[in-house]
Amino acid sequence: MNVGYFVVGTDTGIGKTHAACALLHALARRHERVCGMKPIAAGGVPTADGLGNEDSIAHRAASTVRVPPALDNPILLPEPLSPHLAAARAGTVISLDAVIDAVAELRRRTDALVVEGAGGFLVPLTDALTGADLAAAIGLPLVLVVGMRLGCLNHALLTAEAIRARGLVLAGWIANRVDPAFLCPEENLDYLRTHLGAPLLADLPFSPTPDPRADADRFTLPA
């Protein structure tokens, strides 16, 4: 059975890519052909094959199948800015058509697909489009990564509300403990367990060198 998830974060810098890669490793224990995708990436790094993106490079390391960059990262913008600004500075117009086509092709080539959004759920892509429009166009159930730090309750609940307001499915959430000094982490975790209205798929511990393969052990995936 072909499965897929769209991974969205409560904010930027909360370990969304690490969580997506850990999810890929967890899915690989059930499915043979697993692939990660970053449809819109802002921020390029030089590689032997030209400009690349660190998130996409991490996805490829966690995937079991290899696909052309045009499929797993169809839109790569050079500067690490909000996508609408990065696109304007690069003279690029972001269109969802190429993304939708790439997702369809990846679903034909894989048993499990993990698509990672850019920034938070409502990050601007153009003057008229946001990350919410991207998620709706792709149509996969969403997994919310919550960076466990001060402010996470408000950010998580607002994001979950925005997801459901658009008629999208919140399949589950991942707690990522990004702040080792965060006070009352268990109490915050328990509050979200009660109020997010979706299953906790994984509770990822803080680590200065997080290992997505090891963190795959922490997942409880839907049957």
C-alpha cells in the first residue's frame, strides 16, 4: 500500500528535517521503496553536482530509492530566505504545477513518500500562495513537528487549527526536544497530547548530534 505524509513545522529551526528523516527510516522498516522530498527549498550549498540543498541531501541519505533532483527538489532557490523573497531575488516565479507533477511521479515510484514543507505552515511562497496551499495541492495527510520550547503550545495549537480550517487531515505529530533548558517539558507534552486531537507519533530527545536512524526506534506509526 502506497503511503505518504506532508511534514510541516510549527516554525522554522525546530528540527523538521531531522524529524522527516527519522520518519523515513521508520517507514523503511515497513516499505521497500521510501523517498523524501523537499518540493520548495530556499538556501543552496555547493556540491559536486552543482547547487544543492542541505535538507534534500539529508532526505536522500534517509531514502531507499534514488530519483533525479528534479523530482525530489523541483524548486531550489539560492538564498536562505522566506521562499517568496528568495524567489523574487532569484527572478523565479514559484508555480505549484511542477511540484504536483513531481509528487505524482514519486508516488508511482515509491511505496512511502515523505514531503517536507518549507518553514511553517503559512510561510509565503508568492504574494498569493502559502505553504498551506502547497499542502492542499499535494493532498497528503499532515504530520506536525512541534519544537518543544517556550511558546510551543500556542504555535502547535494555532497550526493544528489552521490545518483543519483548510479541510486537511492532521495524521499525527512529532515532539522534537530542541531546547534542553526548556522548563516543564513533560507538562507541555501532556497538554499537547490532550489538546492537539492527533496521535503523538514520536518523542525525539534533544541531542547536539541527532541521529535520524536511531530516532526511528521512537516512532509508533499508524497501522
